Amino acid sequence: MPEKFSLYCEYTHCCGKQILRMGTAEDEPAARQWVQEQNRNKKRPRLLKDDLVKTCPVTHCPGKRQHPRYDYRPV
């Protein structure tokens, strides 16, 4: 049976790390391709209104300007 993979991105904030689950992939090659596309596009994902990146009161929080790290894990 093929193994599914969870796709996610990770931000580092002044108060710790935030990991956002972005979806699933059916197999490892598809997950690897998704990570490569995300890194190539350099776009940040859409975040919820109450996400820590948007609500952090610290002016120079590293999470506000950085590009997230994209990766995948077996489900």
C-alpha cells in the first residue's frame, strides 16, 4: 500500500516555531516536487487572520519577513 505524505511549512518566530500543515501528497515523488515548487516560487502561504505571523506584537519578529521552510513527512 502506498504511503501518504503530509506537506507543511515552518516559520521561526521570536517566541518559537510555527508549523502549518498545507495538505497531503499521494507519494514521495509528488511530495518532493511540491517542496521544490514552493521553494522555486518563493511565495508565502496564505495565513489565517489569527496566525502568529500576523498577530505577533514584536516589531522585528523574524517570522514577519522570512520565507518559510517547506518539507514533508510520512502520515
